[in-house]
Amino acid sequence: MIYLFLGDDGIAKDARILEIKNKFFKSFQEALSFDFDNLDASKLPDDALKKSFLTLPVITSHRLIVLRQVHKLKSTDIQVLLNFCQKPAQYCDVILESTEKMLKSDLKDLSLYATTELFAKPEGPNVFDMTKLITAGQSGEALKMLNLFYKDNVHPLQIMPALVWYWSKEGRGRGKDVFKRGLQALQEADLNIKRSRLDPQWAVEKVVVELSLLRQR
């Protein structure tokens, strides 16, 4: 599958990329060294993109390639990319990222081959503003903001990837035990939602409080 992530909300894009990475490598962390490439289009050596597309998976059955700043590709690499998109390898998923909201010139046809998602920074508060409240230990304010998201018809499953991203960044600095407990809380919340063990909104509220308490340890 080919994804095209556009827009200036880098935090939301990174959270989405992390979600996809976890789908492939959660049980195969060692595969990140062999079956995952994180490339910057503005700094690609000659033929690096072609070699990445031709490389076969080593540990898992799939490779994942993230190509950032795709709008900065050289003309030769643009043709390599378009050729791949027209005949994508079954063993390889690709995430194309750009801060542009719309690609122009030679890249304008990428949307024909890719699943496009736009990540534009919203004018009002977003879930990452809520994580700042968690960091500050203001769980009450975080829950108030969470309920505003619910009123705007944001589904709890749309909030979970951002919380996972937040804890992967913030939790590591709290020590191995606290970090692990936070991951367990997130996993439990995810299962509670997907298996209908708890009301989805309550499941997210519960994990927000748990992360707030762990953050204060």
C-alpha cells in the first residue's frame, strides 16, 4: 500500500506513521534494522531510493519505507518513485510525506496511486494540546478538553494513536518500570475499546488519568 501524508501538522503525521510502524513491527522490533527505511528526499544519495524499493524483506514478510519531504525529490528520483507507484511491489508499503498541502508539477499524479491523508493544524485545541496538560499534571483540564473533542464527534480511536505517540516520547524519561506501565495502560485501553469491554469514551478518559498519574512519579 502507498500512503501520501500531506500538511503542516508534523506531530499528527508522526503519530500516524508510528501507528503503521507498530502494525508491521510491534512483534518484530529487530526488523526495524532490516525491513524499515526512513529516508529524507532532500538528502538522498544517487540510486538510494531505487535500492530501497528493490531490497527484499529480511525478518518479516513486509518492508516499510517512509520517504519524507517528497516534494524535494530530484527529477531522477521522481521518475523512480512514479515507476514504483505504477507497479508497486507486494512486499513493500510506502509512506510519502510532505509539508505541502497539495503537490505540484511532476508529483501531482501521486494521489492517483496513493491513499491521501491531510494533516493540517486545526485552529482550535487538538489532542496534542491535551497531552501538554497531561505533562503538566492537569488531568482535570485534560479531561475537559477530551470531552470537547467528543462533542465535536471525534471518535476515541482517533485519539489513541496520539496518546501512544505521546507516551513513546514522554514516558521513556520516567524510567523503565513507569514507561512499561504506561504502555500496558494504553494497550488495555485499546483492547477495552476494540473488544467493547468498556464504553470507548470512558476507556480513553481512564487511560488519560492513568498517564497523568504515571507522569507525576
